[in-house]
Amino acid sequence: MHQALIKEVAKFENAITSQAMSRLGLNYEVSYGLAISQLESIAGIIDKDDNYAQYLWQQKERESKLIALRIFETQEFDIDKLNEFAAGITTVELAEQAAMKLFANQTNVIALALQLIKLPNFAQLAGYLTVSRFAMLNKTAENSIFENLLDELLANKPSSDAIYLRRAFAQALVRIALINTDFADKVKKSVAEIAAEDEKFGNYLKQEVIIMIY
């Protein structure tokens, strides 16, 4: 099945796009440079199957991994398998797609996000993006959920100064701040506290967060 899939993918290979991705830091062992829309079309004719999805996720091709995210049948991802799965999130693209196409659609999305934000680098990025998407789509959820998310976000700030992590962290803060004025006030206070400890990061958050919620 995998060989047949790669044969189909190879029909649409775009070497120029693949090279451009590499220059942008999207480093994959193998990439055919397919557009997301093309991957959506291919994934659409594959039956949803958790075992096959897990198998594809472990393959070396970018396209296999991205298709895998689209054919999971599960609606409650096994939290015990999350760390192993998250090790395969090795680029910004995979983090973004995992958050949007898999994690955000699970019934245990909060538990997944809270575990992901404790992990390093791209897995943490997926966690921040999952929090953002949940907050954007579930503004009427109980305040206690967002209080917990905010507390955990602040306890698990970016594991490095990579701009993609800082930007996603800031985005998650903004999404929670926009829930209501109480959360906006809490986020403002938290940013001020961060700035007192880390002026550079604090100034970045003032530009990316505070301006968005005033």
C-alpha cells in the first residue's frame, strides 16, 4: 500500500517547490513538494485507518506524514502514545498540520495540548497552536478550562528563543485574552511579569499580545 501511495504521489512531484521548502528550513529526508490541496485530494480517497496512519507517520516522506494526519479515524488520541508520536513532529509545517488536522479534532484536545506544551521545539509549537485553535473555536467553554490553559501556558514558556515558538506562544495568549475582559486583564498582568524577568521577551510579547487586546 505504501509503495502504491508513493507511486501516486510521485506523479505530482514538484522539485522546485521541494527545494524552496528546504531553503525555508522545512527539512525532510524525502519530499516530493506536493501542495496541501493535492495531499487533501489523495487522502480523500484513502479509508480512514489508525494503523495505516501510524505506519505512514513513521515513514520518511513528507507526503506520507501529511497524509497520515488526514486519515486517522480516532477521535480520542491515546495520550500514552503522544510523546512517541510527537517525536515525529520535526518541522513547523508538521506542527501546524498536526495541530489543525489531528489534535484540535480530538475529544481529549485539552489533555493533548497540555502534554505537548511541556515538550521541546516543534512538539511544543504544536501544543501552542492546538491551544490557540481550541480557544478560537470554543469561546463559550467553561472559564475554568481557560484558566487552566493560561496557567499551564505561563508555566511552559518557549523552550528556546526560536521565533516560531515565541510567535505561537503569543498567539495562544491573545486567543485566551480575547475570551473576555477578565482573561484580557490576566494576560496583561502576566506579560508585565514576564517583562520584569526577561526584558527582551517581554517587549516582544507587548508588541505581539498587548497591542492586540487593547
